[in-house]
Amino acid sequence: MKFILILALIISVTANVWLYRQWQGNAISTAVAPPFVNSGPGHTPLDDDSSANTTQLSVNTSSLDGLDVEALQSLLAEGKLSELRYKLQLKLREQPDNIELLLLEAELMMKTEPLNEALLHYYTLLRRPLDDKIRERIQQRVVHLLRETIHELEQTQSWELLAQFLEPLFQQLPTNKQIVLALAEAYGQQQKFTLMEDTLAALSAQDAQATSLRQRLRKTETPQPEEFPQMGDFNQTTYQSIPLQRLGDHYLVNVAFGPITTKLIIDTGASTTSVTRQVMDAIAEQQDTIRIGIFNMRTAGGEIDSEMNQVFGVLVGDFSFPELNVMTLPNGSMAHADGLLGMNVLRHFEFRIDQQRSLLWLKLNNSRS
């Protein structure tokens, strides 16, 4: 009887060990089973070789929960940027090397981040092993964006803004001649000649374009003007007077953007005119503004990311500006004012402030284009 019990115990333990090993084998098999693509009836597991090269760039538009690249592009076109950002992040986790997704990410950055950061993202993509057609496509986009942005800021003489736009690019691309010359120009126009020379040092000492730029800008070196030129003696009959409203140490002037009338602080330290987001939204309801991009902007409260738009039909007194680049300030950043009247307007005039009578005297100078 004792022998039978011992034999039964041995059989039971052996059976349990066998069952455990069978269960463990199934668990391991399940854990290493290849992934399935939910592609409808008759789908089969992917072969191991199909996902071996995970670093190769892809233009795959397979779905993630029914979401494909075309759907993401539609969100961009419709301006649903928050939704796009969330869904694009999910998609990139699944396909981190999909070049179409990475290009879409760059286009999203164009609308939500400073323009120079979006450009740096494009340059980062160019360091990848790309198909020739895709590489050419990115290079054309980069060349166009850089050329058009530099041209726009130079045309409006927004030298401080141009320098801020180019500085991060120069740090990453110190041998790019287009960036070097444009940044040196921006510094020189602000009479920051030490910074200009430091930038031009990236080029050969015999570089003809650098030499020409030095000679041209050194001729323009002048003492810095007063913040508000004094009245002195001048022929008032050649000037137009515009009423001002005093606000502490500042002066407010009425500026019209089409039918939208605003009160802007005269600020000779601001390279570009700016208005609050509320005002810009009101302007955009009345006309088709042109979005140029987001730029890093220095303000009295520190640096902010500010959107630049081209607006139309701007009126200062009787002087009209068919088009004008205007930055956007956060709501609440201006107390008792709608924004700042900057040098992209004031540089077109000889102007004086009559502090006793609160008048702005304006006369067009020869720089008005």
C-alpha cells in the first residue's frame, strides 16, 4: 500500500512538471510571435525580414487606428494644429523614420514654432540617408524659405529681427555663405560692427562680397540718434501734425488698419510695428492678411515667439502704407495701448515730438519706397 502511494505521488509530480513546461513554452511562443497587420480577411503574420531594416526611411502611409498620412495632411490644411500635433506624435512613435511624417512635422513647426527652428529641422532631415528626389524636395524648400525670409526682412529693413532670425542658423551652419552675409548685413545696418566682423570672419579674408559689404556699411556709420528728436527750428509748413495722447513717458498715436483704428505707442527702439493678438484677429476678419512666419522677438518683458503678418491699407495721419509687416503680441501685454509703432514705419519720415502740445510732426524723407 505504501509503495502504491509513493508511485502515485511520483506520477502526479511528473505530470505537473510536464504541464508547467507545456504552459511555459506556449507563453514564450506568444511573446515572440511576429506582429500582425490588420489588413482584413486572409492577413498573415509579417516575415522576420520585413522589419529588419528599421533605420531605412519610408514613405509608407499605412494606417494607425484608421489614420493615414493623407488624413494628417488634411488636418494641417484645415488648421486643426492641436489635433494634428497629438495624432502626428502617435504616428511617429509607430514610424519614427517615415520621411513623409517628418516632413509633415516640419510643416507643423512652420505654423507653430519660430521659423528658424523649422529651418533647422529641415537641415536635420538633410543629414539622413534620403532618396535623391526627397533630398531635392527638401533642399528646394529650405532654399526658398531662407531666401524669401531674408528678402522680406531686408526689404522692410527689419535688421534686428533679421539678426535674431539668423543667429541660431549661423551657430549651426557657420559656413553657409548666404547666412553669413545676411547676418553681417543685419549687424552692420544696426552699426554693430564688432559683431559684423566676427560674423564675416567665417569667410575668407579675400572674399569679394565680404569686402564690398564692409566698405558699403562702414560709410553709413553715424552717431546714434536721440530717442525723440528735439523740436528746434524747422519749417512746420512742410510737416504734417498728428495729435498724440500722453501715457506716462510714452506717446500714443492713432493708426488705422483698414477700418480698424488702434492706439499705438511710438517706440523708436522697436524695429517692427506690433499689435496685440486681439487686434490682429480683428484685422484678419476685415482683410486677407498674409502670414510670414513666427519669429523670436525681444520685448521689454523678455523674449517671446511672435507671429508676423503682412497687412494692408495702413494709415498714419494722411500717410498711407499699402502693405506693412506687423508682429503679434500676446493679449494683456500692453496696458492702455493696442501695440507699438516701430521703425518700419517711422524710418520713412523726418519726425519730431512736440511734448508741450502733444503733437507728432511728420515729413516724408527720401527713404520712403
